[in-house]
Amino acid sequence: MKLLLRRDQKSGLFGKVNFTLAIRAELTPEEKAHVKKYKLGDTMLYERMQLVDPGSGLLGLASRLAHKASNLTISVNDLENGKTIDCKDIIEMLAAEEQIKEAAQTFRAVLGAAASFGGEEVVEFN
């Protein structure tokens, strides 16, 4: 698996700079087969914000809908198909990039485990 990251910037209204991070993973045919076999496509790898208190009633529903609309999530399918993330500043972009790299590393370990089913591993301790 290769993780491709592309940073970009655009000038917005009133001279404000908007930052984008384009991400995509290149999977080998074997890795794609593991994603399909173990149904890993919907596995969540990154979530910008987590809803701590979903609330209740009509206000809670409105809160959950607003959170869903503004929250950024990245799944295995998003990585495979590519996704662009809009960030308000460089700090947010770098933080998202670091989180995505960590998630991709974990996903790579999952793919490695999926490839080793049916075999055995020897761990030697000194």
C-alpha cells in the first residue's frame, strides 16, 4: 500500500487562503481482495470531531445533523477512491495529515494480518 498526499492552497474571498489535502491510497490487487473479502471498506480510519453528547429531542436531532454535516470522516473506501479535505489553516491540515498517516499505518497492519490467516508466525524472544 502506498499513501499519496497532496497539499494545495487557494485564495478565497477577502484574500483568505484556503488549504486542501488530497489523499488516496494505492492498494495492490491482493490488498484490494482482502478489503473485499473482510468487508473493510466502511471501516472508519479518521474522524475529525467526535460527538460527546448527542443530546435528546428536537434540539439533539438538530445537533446531530449539524455535526454530521460539518464532521470529516475517512473510511477505507475514501482512501481507496481518494478524498479531498478542506482545512481552515495549516495547523489543521498538518494535524489531519498526521492522523491519516497513523490510520493508514494501522490499516496496513490490518492488511498484513489479513494476508497471514492460515499461516503461522514465529516470535523469538532473547
